[in-house]
Amino acid sequence: MDFSGKYTSLKREELMQEVQMHMSERRFQHVLGVEETAIALAAKYGASEEKASIAALTHDYAKERPDEEFEMIILRDGYDQDLLNYGNAIWHGLVGASMVQRELGIEDEEILEAIRLHTTGAAKMSLLDKIIYVADYIEPGRNFPGVNEARELALVDLDETVAYETKHTLLHLIEKEQKIYPKTIETYNYWVARKATLRN
């Protein structure tokens, strides 16, 4: 895919090189899998394939940065201090988007928001937000119980896939007795609990 120059001054190969320099080979292969999946979902559901490609390539840009760097940015840039009680799993999306903006010069708010929300989701999500959230979960390299069901669902109903992913992510966090970021609960309440209420 050739980029139009509207959302980034970099060509696709240049953006890929920038991203690759900031992560392990294993992580980079994941990123390429997310991009492939995101473009396919964008084509199916009528979103911008270019935006899907850029957001997918950059969604984990900050994933392997040291905790100290995130902590410094959270303190310096006026983020909610409660964020310090969470870790990289939350930071690399929420704070990582600002690194993408600052270091890669990507200013498009829809792309940045999709990066911010790709691990937590939100009650209000754009089509691109949903595509990156789901593509990150079902890309070809993923292998966990339920991933094939999620892949099949994604071909039929993106909203239902968001609900499925949110529910199973929450179950996984509870099983591991991990701290749950409030936005993940908000996503669950909207996409899973509210839908169940509407059905009854």
C-alpha cells in the first residue's frame, strides 16, 4: 500500500523502519500481523485502509520503552497521576500515542485515538478504534483459547467482536488477579453488560 502523504510524511517502508528500530523482531512480526488484519477489516467495514495501516503499524511503537520513560512523561505532561499505579500494558497505548505524535509526526486525531484505546477500548469508539482493538486481538500470530471464535465473529459483526474481546480480556485479568484499569470496566459496561440488558 502506498501512503497518500495526508497522515504521515513517511512512506510505508520508512514508517515500518522507524517502528522496527524501536522493538524486538517478535514484536515487529506482531505489528505486521495487526496491520494485515486491520487493513482487511477496514476493507470489509468501510474504514480508511490507509489510516488502519498507519494506526496498526504504530500501535505498539512504545511497547518496549523503559518504565522510567513512561513515568517521566506521565509526570511531565499532566496525565492523571493514577496512571502511575498501572504498568506498560496500559501506558504503551495511552502515553505511547503522544510518543507517536512527537517522534513520528503523526497528527491525525483518529489515528492517535485508535492507538490510545487499543488495549482498554472505551464506551465510545470510532470504526477505526474498533478495528485496531480487534485486529490486535485476532492477528494471525495470536494463539489462545477462543481466538478462532473471535476471528470468525470479526468477519460477521465488529461490535459483537469488541464485546467478545472485552469480556474475555476481563476474565483473563480477573483470573490472573491483575489490577483492572477503569476504562476497561467502562468498555465492559457499555459493550457487554449494556448489550445484555438490551437483549433481555
